[in-house]
Amino acid sequence: MSDIASASLLRRRLSLPDVIAQSVTVIAPGMSGAFLTYLAATKAGGATPLAFVLAMLGALAVGSVVSEFGKTMPSAGSLYTYTTAGLSKTAGFAVGWLYSIAFIILAAAVLAGFGFFTSLLIQSMTNSTTFVPWWIFFIIGLAFVALMSMFNVRVSTRSQLLFTAVSVAVMVICALWVIGKGSPAGTAQAGKSIDLGAFWPSAAGVKWSGIIFGFAFGMLSFTGFEAGAVLAEETENPKHNIPRAVIGSVIVGGIFYILITYATSIGFGVREAAEKWPGSAAGLAAVASTKTLSNLVLFAAAVSSLFCGLGVHTAASRFLFAMGRERVLPPTLGKTHATWKTPWNAIILSLVLYAVLIWGLLLLTGSGTEIALGGGAKDGVANLPTSVRGGLYTFGYWATLATPAVMLVYLLLGCAGIRKGRADHNQRLVIKGALAAITGLVAVYGSVYYSFVEAAPGAGILTIVKAIPWVTLVLLAIGLAIAFYVKSNMKTAWAEMGTVFEEG
């Protein structure tokens, strides 16, 4: 494209609300509260709130490292640039590579989630016996993301902030309503709104291994708090606004998640949730006391999914842009549109990959796998028609597969913080880096645990679930191979890694 000739983003036009919008929207509290909490609950059950308390602390540890680096390195490459400067160029390339791939996968996943939730919402609102196919809304989501991301980034961020606020408000109201009613009749704590068993595994009837698994998905729910850092070159006063947005989004998101998971646990019954919650992908919507509230939760989840897709897409395209600009990926990815100053080539490549990932997975697997991954024939997933089940399946699997890659990135970032802190005699950064590294390590372990261990004796492990840690290792190996090639054959580009950004 002749119009794509620049290598500069739109300089210093975004304010603190824009950066907060990017961070909070990628966290996607509405969508994550409705769905990722369900993925965590498949193993953490009624103690899922505990998993999210721990995840909040872990996210604060990682966020504090991001904030320290962001004060001196306002780069669109964010974690890629930080790890390159703090640890090594090879580690930095691995972070940029894994993070870009993970976010491309997650963007595809949440847009499939948008299709799933919207299909459920329309069916519920119209009382129809049939569902509008989820993939129609997936395509609409793709078009929306393309339109919003290719032109004025301020329109994108302001829209994200508005609709995210609406979705959060809706779910908070519903959560407070459910808590106020208390656990349903027939449960161990019927009618009670306070049950501290939600914060202790044995009291909720689950194992600590389930909490660690839930912690990994809790961390995935927070993933995106650091995404505001990718807008550093486009933000006014980034050395102050980026840290505020990063830490602020973790605190706000953490309080929200704890409220939503506690309400859902109470709604099922804390001790009964280990059985009932994994059997309902609708999460909070399933325990809402009225159809109106249930529909409002589905609406919030659909809106949040759509704008999360937009936010994740913004982060992924900026990562590809940063690495293309430094010529460690094809240089064409490092070009921006001459008028709009947005990375069109990176945006278009990402959009194509989203469609390939979603339909590729559906072509490679059958309905039996879709049902089994959702929990098996014992629950409501098996009763969903194929016109809607594919959206749930592709969302759940791609989110699961992306999790260990993101957590490995956090581990490497923590190591970069330790090394950078020691080099600069900054003991505070050393401690923060150590906490972030431990967080990443535990989350990696939790995210692959059930690829090796059966969730229940005799349950078996799906082949595509067994493959998750090996796919992550293959992706890492490919990234390291590319890094070795660049280091050997593109010495100038390698030497400039992590140094090309606009401090302005």
C-alpha cells in the first residue's frame, strides 16, 4: 500500500482515560467475569474467589514491574522492550514472539466468545427455539474491530471505556442482587449471603491443585492490565500515565472479579458449586434470579467480549509493529498509514489470522471434542446446538492454549526485573521482579497441570489438551530459531533491538 510509508505512530495524543480504557478493556471484566471465571471454576469450584484473590496479588506483582520499566521506556513494544533491556535480546525476542502470538490467539478467542454470547442473548430475548449461528456475529466482530482500529485510535479507546463501564455496572448490580438473595434452597448454606468457605479449598470441597489451576485462569482474566503500555508512544506524559493505568486497572479489575466470583459461588451454593458451576458456561447469568437480569449479564458479556477483542487486537498489532520497526520481524509490519498513523499491515495480518485460527480449529476437531472440552455430556454444553456450541468451544480452547504462553512471558519479565534491579542497584525492583517471576512460574504450572493429570480418576485427558504444553514449547522453539537467524544474519537489527522507540 502506497499510503503506508511511515514508521511513526500518532504522537502524544492520548490521555490517561485512553490508556485506562486500553488496559481495562483488554482485561474485559464483563466477559471474563461471565466466562473466564467459569473456566477457573471447572477445577476451583466454590473456592474460585480465593483463586482470584491470589491472581490479583500476582497481577499486582507483575504490574509493578511493568510500571517500573514504563517510567523510563515508553515503548509500543512494552514487555518486549523491557525484557530485551533488562534480561537479554534473546529473551526479549522470545517475549515479543510469544506475547504477539498469544494475543492474536486471544483476540480470535474473545471474538468467538462475542459470537457465542450474542447468539445466546438473542435466543433468550426472542424466546426462539433456534439460535442465530454464532459465526455470523464473529464476522460482524471482525468487521467492527477492523473499522475501529484502522483509523482514529482515540475513537477506539473512548468507545472501549464507555462500553466497558456499562458492562461492569450491569454485572455489579446483578452480583449484588444474587448475594442479597443468598444461596438457594437445598444447599448447605441456604439463604445465607456470607460464606467464607468461598475463600478456603477444603471448606468448598476442592483441592489446592484446583486453586492453582484457577489461579492460572485468574491471571489470564487479568491479562491486559499491561496492555496500556503499548500506547506509551501515543500517550501524553507516559512516564506517569502508564504506571497509573497499569496498577489502577489491576485494583479495579481485582475488586470486580472477587465480587463476581463470590456472587456466582453463593448463587450456586459454595459447597455445591464444584458440581454445578462447571456445568454452566453462563456463570453469573445462570444464577441470576430473573430472566431480565440473566439477559443483562449476557448483554454485558457480549459487549465486553467485542471491546476486549478490539483492545487485544490493538495490543497485538502494536507488538507486531514494534518488532517490525526494529526489523526483527518483516519490516513491512513496522509501517504506519501516512494519514491515520496506525499500523495497517500489522492490523490486516492479525485480522486474517483470527479467522484462520477459528475456522482451522473447527475443521480439525469434531462435535465430540467440543462437548468433551466443555465438560462432557453430563452438563448443558452437550445440549447446545452446533450453531452456538462452536463459539463456546473455540473460545474455551484458544483461551486455554494461550494461557501458558502469557504466563511464561510474565516469568521472563520478572527475571528481567531482577536483573535490571541488580544492575541499577534498585533493590525494590529486584523484589518486585522476584514476585513477578514466582507468579509467572506458578501460573505456568497451573495452566498445564491438567494436560498431564486427569481432572478426576478415569476421566482421561483429551489429546488437544495434552498438546497444549507441547504447542507452547514448539512456539517458543520457533521463536528462538528466528532469533538465532536474526542474530546471525541481521546484525544491525539485532544490535538495535529494544532501543527503537520515541521518547518525545
